[in-house]
Amino acid sequence: MNEVRISESGKTNSKLPEFSASDLMKFEILLRQKNISGDTIKQYINCIKKKKTNSNNCIKAWRNFYKLVLNQEPPDFLKTKKTKPDLKVPTLDEIVRTLAAAKQYPIIYNVYRLLLESGAREIEVLGALNNYDPANDKKEGDFYIYVLNWQRGQKKIFYLFHISPIQKLNLSKSQIDKAVKKLKLVPPKYIRKFVATRMAELGIPSEIIDFIQGRTPSSILSKHYLNLFALSKENYKKYAEWLKNVLQ
């Protein structure tokens, strides 16, 4: 008999399916195969166990559960709620203050330097640092290009462009979250927005910014990969030079 989990309210959601412990194990394995972060997997598993659908994260968890474990399309009631776009972009002063505060903890500082240098997502930066392989890091003039070649669902990033040498670390998203709260740092997602905005202000074309930050659609990548890579190397020099001058 399938194992039924009880929600925090003490009642199960009758619209959701029953599942067993083996289903949860299968779900965790399949999520890991999609390169989803450990912290996100824990959140998803918790949502399934408690049959929670009260947040977009939990709805995403159930949608993945239906597709990966049940091999079914998620029902209509499991749709994420539309949210207004977050247009906040931190100022340069806020970025500088964040780096100064992060210096109290060298590991946190190294994460923030790579976030700022690469413009990559937090999970991609943590993945690169936790699994760093020097053989994949190539010097290109005054900067480096680390071969990441990482895909999560529709999100794919080939490279991390960076200025400072990378050192292998052992760090989780939850540790970054604690540091953000304790030190009042700019959250990583806003560092990514700052980088995109600054690159645009430096005259770097939007399609190059998208390639550097891992937003280029697969249909375009398949046709223009080599051209985009060459142009990205040329254009990143502008950002690298600007950033070096700012952080001196």
C-alpha cells in the first residue's frame, strides 16, 4: 500500500496523489540528475512529504513529481502564481559595501567576487567552486574562462568568465543565505542583475550578455555558438577592465 503523508494541518490534500517512500527516493535521484541544488531538492522533498502547495516552490516541486515520478502531466490546479517582475538593480555603492562586508569571511568574499565577475547564477557559481577542476580553467589574456557546460532544465551555461583565480571551496546555498542575512549583503540574484545592467551600459550587445550569463535559447546556440563565444571573449574585456578599475 502506498504511504500517505499528512499535511501540517493534519489533513491530506485530496487532489494530490498518494506516494510511497520509494517514490520519494526516486524523485530525489531524478532531481539530482537534473543538477538541481541540494538545498532546492530538500525544499521539494519537504513540499511533497507535507503535501504543501502554498508556494510557487512547492507547486514546482509537485509539477516535477508528476512529470518525473508519475510520468503524467501536472493537473491544472498546479500552476505557479504569476508574480510581478523584480526590477530592482543594486547601485555600485551597494555592491562595493557588500564586498567590503563579505571580506570578513574569505570564503563568502570569493563567492561574491565570482558572482560579480561572471554574472552567473548563484547555483552555477557554487557548483563551479565546489567541483572546481583546474584543467577546465583557461587563461585568456587578462581574464579566465572556466568550462562549466552545465544544464538545468532549459537553463544552460557553457562558461564562467572571471578575473580572479578560482580556488575549490565547500559551500552550500544555505551558508550563503545565512551570510546575506548576518552581514546584510546584496542577495546573489541582484548581483547577476547588476552585472547585466553594467555590461549593457558598457555597450556590450544583449545577445552577448545572454551568452555570458547562460540565457541564450538552444535554437540560437546550435546555429551561432562559435560566433557568440568569439564575440563574448572580445566583449568581456570591456567589463573586466571596468571591474578591475572599480575594485582597485
